[in-house]
Amino acid sequence: MGEYFLNLAWRYYESNGIKLFLFYFRDRISNKLRKGYITGEWAKALELLLVEGIDNALNYLYEVFPQNDKNEVAEELLSLYRQIKDYCP
């Protein structure tokens, strides 16, 4: 994602089966407002992680991806979270 700091906000949307996790942050160099997004089941998992905690997020993903190894699912969620954690309030 580059050199960014100070996320201003994040929001989760779900409509007609579409899941979207949207977050805004300021570009450190230009000071312009930027946005990023994640879609699908991982968007819902991030929303659960931030609002309800890691247990609920992991349980959701285990139900959505029952064929995947639980350790791999947990590692993927934590990796995704680490990539955006500095941008979320």
C-alpha cells in the first residue's frame, strides 16, 4: 500500500449478497484523501474482527471455508489485518 498514515474512517457494506469493507486514509506525501477496499467473505471477516473480535471472525471464516485448514485461514486473516491495521481507527 505504500507510505500512508492516519486512517480517517472505515465502513462495512452488505447488500444483495455483495460484501464491501471500505477504508479511507491520508497519503503522507500529498496529504490527499485516499480509499482502499476489500470485497467478499474477507470483507465480512474484517468487519467482525474489528467489531466483535477475532473469535467471531474466525468462526465465520471456518463456516465459509470449511474445506480449508483452520490454521491457514487464521494466518490469512491475521496477515490481511496486519496489512491494514495502521489505517483503521
